[in-house]
Amino acid sequence: MQNLNVRYHSDGSIDFDFYRRRAARQRGVARRAFIRRGFRLITRAPAMLRALVERGSHAWLSRTVRAHVARLS
């Protein structure tokens, strides 16, 4: 789909800087959302592991993971 509202300079040339700035802004928004989601997952992981171990369903966990979770508690 093509945009019918193309932004031009006063001399008639296409304003590519406008589109570059807009794309950079959109990349920044996406990057911040990705980082926020990663931090949320990282901060929730220890609690999720602790809940699994406390529930007793830790047969699938290795000894190393159980030791690490015990250290976090």
C-alpha cells in the first residue's frame, strides 16, 4: 500500500529526512518495548522457578538449577 501524502521540501524534492526521523522514532519505541519485556521476564524468572520447586514438581530440574533456586530464596 502506498502513502498518497508524500512530504516534500519547498523546492519539490521528497523530504527523506522526515521519514528517516520517523523510522528512527519507531525503532526506538520498539527497542524500548523489547527491553521492558525482557526485564519483566528476567525479574519474574526467580519467583517462577521458586514456585515450581516449592510445588514439588522439580523432578525435571537438574541438581544445579535446584541449587541455584535455593540460593535465590
